[in-house]
Amino acid sequence: MSKLILLHTSHHLTPIHRRVLNAAVLTPVSKPLLTPFSLSGLRPQCLRSSFSPPLSLRSLSARAFDSSSSSSSETKEEELKQIDGKSGPQGKVNSESINTGTADKDYPTGEFQFQKMSSWKSFVVKLRMLIALPWERVKKGSVLTIKLRGQVSDQLKSRFSSGLSLPQICENLVKAAYDPRISGVYLQIESLNCGWGKVEEIRRHILDFKKSGKFILAYVPACGEKEYYLASACQEIYAPPSAYFSLFGLTVQASFVRGVLENVGIEPQVERIGKYKSAGDQLARKTMSEENCEMLTALLDNIYGNWLDVISSTRGKKREDIENFISEGVYQVEKFKEEGWITNIHYDDEVISLLKERLGVQKEKVLPMVDYRKYSKVRQSTVGLSGGKDKIAIIRASGSISRVRGSFSLPGSGIIGEQFIEKIRSVRESKKYKAAIIRIDSPGGDALASDLMWREIRLLAASKPVIASMSDVAASGGYYMAMAADTIVAENLTLTGSIGVVTGKFNLGKLYEKIGFNKEIISRGKYAELLAAEQRSFRPEEAELFAKSAQNAYKQFRDKAAFSRSMTVDKMEEVAQGRVWAGKDAASRGLVDAIGGLSRAVAIAKLKANIPQDRQVTLVELARPSPTLPEILSGIGSSLVGVDRTMKELLQDLTFGDGGVQTRMEGIMFQRLEGASQANPIFSLLKDYLSSL
């Protein structure tokens, strides 16, 4: 049987850090003696890779459009059947399905409006607080403290889970704005390990909190571009005298391992479909291609330009002045104070003393404070933030995509297609939800799972409004899911697109000779050895079939994207070809409808569901995690069970799907200079070698 594997490298929820844009090559974690190569993503702490088993040539067949499922909207159901794999003359989408869409400015902004409580509601809230459960009680005049450090997940966290949760951070800031017991917020911001999409969402909520009239301060002992981006939204910024300031700008980097592979006797045979699909270049080239350079430069310019614009606006300085200051390589804390970048130089205890003075707390008394974890237990209803009768479902999809849960997979470790589909169907079959929001933070994964989820989202969209809200990344398989929605909302710097494929295998003949290994194959069928014979190069007829099947897979992917976005195939081809786009560029090219966060997605969902914008709605989270024994043990302490985050990631890396194309985004990440050693592709090669034994 001839088989094909389609490869997309991925940064797999990798935070976009501030120092190095790394398009690192990733090699197979699976047994290389038995399988073709697979490209996968980068993790925050180490390079990771995963194996994608072979797939049938029909894996991206347009048969996915056919279904016997019924829908409340016959018109939309008919649209699902318009494409039969050829989509009209010369593979183009039927022109009758093309529509103009709605411009970004025509959608509601969803901007937060702080409204003071009425006297009666204030009385009710105070009464609720008197009878609140013990873990919801907070002293009057307390300061909410949040330590923004490390990884930030887009998923809700259980009480036993460690780390920060973006929805809980945002919810805490909203609750604190209305909670009469909270006098202000004290943010301690250190090295962040999340993407710019999440940073933008947090910054937006900081600005929203300020509308309440309460204070919000930032303390930055270790500060880079991303940390300062958040701190600049606060009213005051403090840093200790020994603070690490490293606002030196951004760089972009691409790694290539062709030379390494040659030295060990491995020949990558790559068929790249899409001129921007740099994964093939990383294996087949020793230098960066012009197309890859163009793409990475555009992404870098978007992030750096946005940072300069926001900081110059916040600090009340010209963009040129900000850029000149960065170019000076300033690291002295005193210099930052002199230039107005920070409010003052204080240690943490001195900032606490300032807060005591501001709140009228005596020096010998303890400042009443409540931390992030405890305040997360306070229900919204306790502070008077009850929703309305209309309900909107929130379905979160974070991580790499697989069709079924692997043996070593932990809850919340990725998107499991069959579980996600169950949630989609439950929303479609329920009459209590007026609309649904698919919150996506994924670089992609298994294409079969992506296609099945795409189909279910399309069916859901035929019965009620569906809005896709993108976080850090929604590319390849992540974009595959998003394009099934009625409207796509992304942040300015969300990484999205990446519609393209790379296919290939490793020729291990020379390596086998070096290590004294031999392999012989008996086969029946002209192409039976297409991927089985990794000890030799493709024969001419095999190479031709391999190229044709790759082209066919790309065509299926591209045509579905064109159909979903109501574009002609020619128009989609211009923005596809494996290119990764920043959110605002994707919006200008029709891949995204509106720029904003989850609040704007909610506002658009209300518009589509004919719910007045001033009416409160109840957001129902369908992906709330349930704690399991591994999570509980790891929450108590990784040393107790000998399993830390690195081991969890390694176990996840060794979990393989049951076959199929991998639709993943290019391995792109911004990495901190001080953590650059963790991005060394040699570490990935060593891990791959060990895991193949």
C-alpha cells in the first residue's frame, strides 16, 4: 500500500517570547528505521517533535463534506455539499457561494464599560459577602496580588493545577473592578512564557480595570519587552535597584540541520508544497530561503512595530525616541527612571509600605492582601456579576490536535477530536445556547481530526451563530477549525494561516552502512515500497507519485479553506502556500474578520444571535477541567512523584496518533536570549535518538 505523510512543523502553543524568532527544524521522535519523518512543534522549555504515521491518499478527501446529519438550516446544509473535490471548473469554488462579508468596523467592539452598582444592588452584594463561603471571604480594603510569571494557559485550571490561566486572570481583574472589598491590584511581573496574543488580552483587561477608578501597580524585578508591554498599562511601575532590564529589541533566527543529517548519513527527501513552507527548507537546505526570510521578517516587523507604537503612545514619546533609547542598550535601572520608563526604584517591601500609606494602614499592621489563587475561588455572583437568561457556550481548544487520547496523555494536554466533537454536538442539540464561541490556541496536528471537527463546527454553525476567537496561535489545523465558524476574531499578533504541506521521508542508506545495519524487503505492488524502503532513495516513478499525492493533499486543504472563507481558489492561493500571518495581516487578506479578544467575540455572538448589546448574557464554559490523580499529585509537588513538567512533555511527545496527515504550523517562536540554549536543535536530535531506541 502506498502511503503519504504530510508534515507541518509547529510551535505547539509555544509562547512567542521576546528575544529570538526561532524557526527550528524538528526531527522524528519515532523509530526512524520503520517510518518516514515527521515534523512537529517547539515547547517553551525544550524542542519537541512527534511522529505522524502514514496516511491514505484520501485522508483529505472532500467526502468530509457529505453527511446524513440533519440541520435546522437547509440552506447552510446544502452549502456543505457544494464541493465534491473539484469544486466546479478547474477546481474553483462556485462563484455563487462568494460573498463580500462584513468589515471589521461594522462589528461591535465589545469594549468594557464599567457601570457603578445601584444602591439596592450594592446592598445585595454586601449581604452576599456577609454570608459568603469561607474561601470566598476577603477583608475589606484588600489588595489583589497577581504574580505574572512563567507559562499562561488558555484553559481553565482546576484548584489542583499549578500555573496561570488566562481566563482566570481576566475574570479576576473584572471581579476586582466591581468587588467593594478590593481597593486595588498589585501586579508582580517577571519572565513570561506565553504568546503575544495572551499578553494583549491581559493588557486589555488591565486597561479595563483602570476604568473602575481603583489603582493598579506593577513591580518588575526582571523585565523584557513583553513584561514591560504589560507594565506600561499600569498606573505606576516600580523596580528594585538590582532589577534585570533587557529591552534590547528582537531578532529572528532560523535553524537548519541538513549538515548534521549529512554527517550521520541521513538524506531527507522533501516535497514542499507552498513556497513559504519552511519546514522542508530546514531539512533540505543549509541556509534560509528568500521566501522564509520574507515571512519571518514580516512577522518580526509586526511584533516589533506594534511594541514601539504601543509603548510610545503609553509613555507619551515619539516612536523614534523609543527606538533610539532601545538602540542605546540601556540596562541601568536609574536610567529608566530618569527617562520616565518607570515611576520609581523600590524594593517589594517599600512598595508595600507605599500601599499601606495610600490605604491608611498603620505601619505596624499587615496590609490586607488576597492572592490570585484564593481570589479565583470567588464566584462572579458574589460580587454581583450574574449573567442574563441568554446563554453563550464557550468551547476551548488548546494544544496539539489528535483524534483520540493517547495512553500517556494528561487531561488538558491537547485537543482530543472525539471529545471536542461531543461538546460541539451537545451545544448543537441543546436549545439553551443562543450562540457558541470556539476559543482556539492551537498550531494544529492530526488533519483527520481537524477535518472531522471542521465538519461538526460547520453543522453547528448551520443551527446557531458560531464565532472563532483566536489566542496566541490558530494555524494549520488550528485555522482549519476556525474557518468553519461564521466569524473569526484574532488578536493583532495572533499567528494564523499556514495553509500548506511538506511531505517526505528519510533515506537512511548511508547511516545503515555506517552502523552495519541491513534491511531487505519483499513486496507486491508497484508502489508498495514507497515509504517502507527507507534504506534507499525514491525510484523515479515513486518520486513522481509522491509529488502528485502531495499536490493533491495541498489542493484539498486549500480548496476547503477557500470554500470556508467564501473566496475563489485563486484568491486563497495568494494567501496560502504555507505562509504564517500575523492577525492584522490575516484580517486585511480575508483570513480573519475582526481584530480583538474574547470580549469582542462575545459582542459579535450577541449581534449574530439578535441579542441586544446592552443585555447581559451568561457564558457557559464547556471545557472546565476535572482534576485527576496525576494533576493532584503534580499540584502537591513534582518532587513527590518524580514527575515534572519536562517529563510530562516528553510523555506527550511519545504519544502517537493512529495515522493521518499532520496539519501543523511552522516551528516559530520568540525566545528569550537567556534561554536560547534550550532552543538548541541538538537537544531535540538527542531526545529523538534516545526515544527511537
